[in-house]
Amino acid sequence: MKILEKTKIFKLLRNKITSEFDIYKDEGRKIGAEKYMKNVLPSIGLSNPQVKKVFSTIKSVNEYKNLNFNDKYAFALEYLQKKHIEEKLISIHILNNIYKSLDYNHIDEIKDLVKKGYVEEWATCDGICIYILKQWSTLSKENTIHIANFCFDKDNIWVRRMSCVTFIIRVKHKDKGNFPGFINLMFDICEENIKYNYRFNQLGTGWLLRELSLVDYKRFYNFIIDNFDKFIREGLRYAVEKLDETKKKKIMSFRSDNIGELGIKKKITNMSDVGDSDDDKSDAGVDDVIDIDKKVKRSVKIKESKDIVESEGEKREVDGNGDIFIGNNEDEGNLYKKSKKELRSRSGDSKIKVSKNNETKIKETKSKESTSRSKSSTNSTVNISKKK
């Protein structure tokens, strides 16, 4: 498409989006949304379903349909850099619509915009995770590892948070529904993220741990003990949110100076030490997604066919058909380090290396296991190793 023609079409689409926003915008909703987001993210005054309607209208316009992938991608990045939440959501909807065509460079460019300050709050961050990164990561094991490496970013809490929030919906499917070593990779992400005591970094880690507690309680419990001093109280509260009251109270009663007194200095080696596993609850959690157009409450409610999880000023919804919103999309879902990073299989058959040029090489290796390790390790694990 010629540059002049593309410029003309982009202008037409911008005007169309603005006119559609004008139809739905409400001053009261604008004030409420900005107050809810503590004035860090301006609002035009639309609800999330209304933003989806605007996108649906734009998507049906012939000029938009005639855009090629690169032009749609460029238009999406333009709107990601705008200041209002509704404009950023338009960007997220476009990228969600073309995620199967995204490659490492596109994902890294989105990450770079986050690092440049165009994403500085949980609403846009988590929208990118749920609607773009989660879906893109499911396309391959290498894509998953690429996003997992976001946890090594030392400069930006939102990039690190993405390495957690991207995978929360996938955890309940365990290794069987993902790939061998997936759950171990999730714990490795948590281990790296918990080093940072920034609130939204900790809450993202707690959110991922909350899902992990339902699929591997013993390892979750040991993780809490090993990293207890690194948790802020709110992050720990997120991590135990889905446990039964007995287990929740036990963990929340831990203190750095009384771990020995409570008899938890030694890690769990037998599940009888802590009660039955929560593995049977692995599918009980709801798929959590953002909706800032509602009042926040600290509880989980199920109303009619809609599951709602509300926490940390974040409200996420999934309806009975599996639709999630920022606008009812279907539930489908960077180059982090220039230096080399390896994700090694501790007891499996593969060694995965992420190189500088962002190409993932899979080298088949044969690993030997000691007798003691074979009794305690899983069939295949993936470990994130840091640059020495």
C-alpha cells in the first residue's frame, strides 16, 4: 500500500474511532474510572463492552479490512502509545485479532514500548498479557520461554509482571496441557520475580503462585518457606487466596522469627505433614481478566453465568461460555536479554537456549540422573538460568 493511501486510511479510521467514542462516552463513568485508577490513566468514559463494540465497528469497515498485517500492526502500536485507556484497549483488540502473525520482533517492540513508559499501570499491562502474550505464547514452547525470560528484566516492573500474568490461565492445565516442565518453569519465574519488593511485581508473583498452589501444593508450600522473607504481606495474601481456610491461616501466621516454633523450618517431605493436596481443585479457579468499569471488592462472587475475581484494584471477568472481557473476546491468549540465557532441562531430554539474535535453538542431549534425584524429580523440568 502506498504511503499516501495508508496515511489517508489511518486518518479515516482515527476519525471513525473518535466519532464512535463520542456516541458512548459518559462523564460520570470517566470520573469514576479515573478515580478508580488513581488518576494514573485518563479515561474517555466508555465501559469495556462499549470499547469492544467500537472495535467491532472499525473491524467491519472496508478500509480496515483492506489493510495488510503490517499496516494493522502499525496502527495498533500507534494506539498503544495514546494516553486514554479506551485508546489502548483498541490497540489491544487489534493485536489480539492478529496475534498468530506476530513474531519475536513484534513482541519485543511491544515490550520496548512498555519500557519507554507507554504502559505504567496494571490495566493495560494485564490486558496485553491476557489478550496478546498469553495467546501468542501458546503457539509454541519457544514462545512460552521467550515470554518467561521477561522475568530477568531488571529495569521495568511491568515487563517482569508480564512474565507472571501471561501464564495464570495456562497453569491449571499443568504440564499435560502445556509441555513437560511447564510448571517448573512457572516456579522459576516466581523465584526470579519475588526478589523485587515492588507492589505490582509482588502481586503478579502472588497471582501466579495462587494458581500454582492448586496444582502442586507441596512445592508451593516449600516455595513460601524458602522465600518467606522476600514477600510483602499483600503478595503473600494473594498467593494463598485459593487455599482452604486452615492452610491459609497457617501460612499467614508465619513470621520470620517464629518459623522454627511453628515447626515448618524443615520442608515438607510427606503430604501428610500438611493435609491433602489441592490438586483436585486445579480446574476450580476462574480465568481472570481485567474490567475497570466496576467497583472493586475483596472477594470472589459467582453471579448467574459469570465468574468474577476482584483484587488489588483489578477486576477480571469470565462468563460461562469462556468469554473474557476487556470486551468479551474469546479466551485465547523479547528479546528480553541481549546476552545469552539458557533454559536447561534438569532431568529431561532437551536443552533450550535463547541467543542474542532471538532465535531459540533446541539441542537434543542425554542427561543422566542419580538414583536419589529420579525419586524426587519430575520427568522433565525447565530451569531459567541467569547470566553469570
